[in-house]
Amino acid sequence: MEDSFSAPERDWGKEYVTNSIIDEEMKHWDQIGTLTWPSLIINDRAYRGQIEPVSVFNAICASFTSPPLVCNQVLNMPKPT
């Protein structure tokens, strides 16, 4: 991680200092078309919805023509009381 900063002294607080890892991530986000941080990308598409486990899992399962058995097992679980 330290080697990804542009300044030898790794002075992270200076405006002129860039980070190659962060720059690459930002370029990828721009290509996908999302400007919301944090964002979630599933199969090169920006996920639109609540970023919480059940919602994300539901979105993944909904993308299948024939969802795997685990989708039905998890999404049809009774709610805890």
C-alpha cells in the first residue's frame, strides 16, 4: 500500500499526492457508471438498492433464470422474532 503513493515521503495530506490504487478504483467506478460511494458492482453492473446482506443476496438470486437452491433456502427463511 505504501508504494502506491506518488510522493516519496508519502505525505498523504498534501494535495499533489496521488495514490495509484485509489486512482485505478476511481477509473473503474467511472467506467461502470456509479458515483455513489460506497457502491456495489455485480457482474459489471452497479447495484441499486440497500447495501445490506439480504437485499444484495436477493438481487444476486433474482439475476438467475433458475436460481440455485441456496437462494430459496435463504430467502424463504422465517424471520427471527
